Amino acid sequence: MKKIFGFLVMLLLSKTALAKNEILEVNRLNCNKIDGHGIHEKEAIARAYKVPMSSVVLVDAKWGASQFGGEQCNLIFDTAKGPKRCNVFMILTSDKGKTAFGLAVPRQGDNPVCF
């Protein structure tokens, strides 16, 4: 019985750890859910603005002005050269939309669109 219970616990934990990310619509409501960013943002912002990666810190995600006019979801990073607002091109969730993380860099090596 203990082996079966242990197996069920392991199965449950592995399913939780491997939860698949779902894409959410980029809108004001989902932008407000963002509490993290992807794995390439800090490195890309540090490279683009020639600052140490350790100085790049996510401050917030806000729906606001776009550098092209209109509104968009922005990740706001503090850097050694001041705050940078970066366009969120995709919002992902692994918990059915309760929380989310924003992507401002599509692939490693790409540059974010920041202002």
C-alpha cells in the first residue's frame, strides 16, 4: 500500500512540475497577471543597453503607452541606465491564467523592443 501511495504522490508531483504553458491573449487583464518574465529577457536587455545583467531587475508589468502609438503590455525593468519599458509580445501561464509571465524576447540572441 505504501508503494502505491508513494507512486501516486510522485505521479502527481511530476504532472505539476511539468505543467504545459498555455498562451494567453495580450490584453490589459492578462497583462496585470504577469509576475515574471522569460529566460532570455535579462541577458538581451543587458546586451542591448550595455549594462551588467545583474543590474536588470523586473519591476512590474503594466498596460500603457506604446512607442508606436496606442497602448500595449510592457515589462518594466530597472537597469543601471534607468528604467526600460519592453513590449510584451506573448503572455504564458502554467496555472490556467491565475498567474502569468511575459515574453519580451522571442529567442535567445534577439533584441527586445524597449523604450
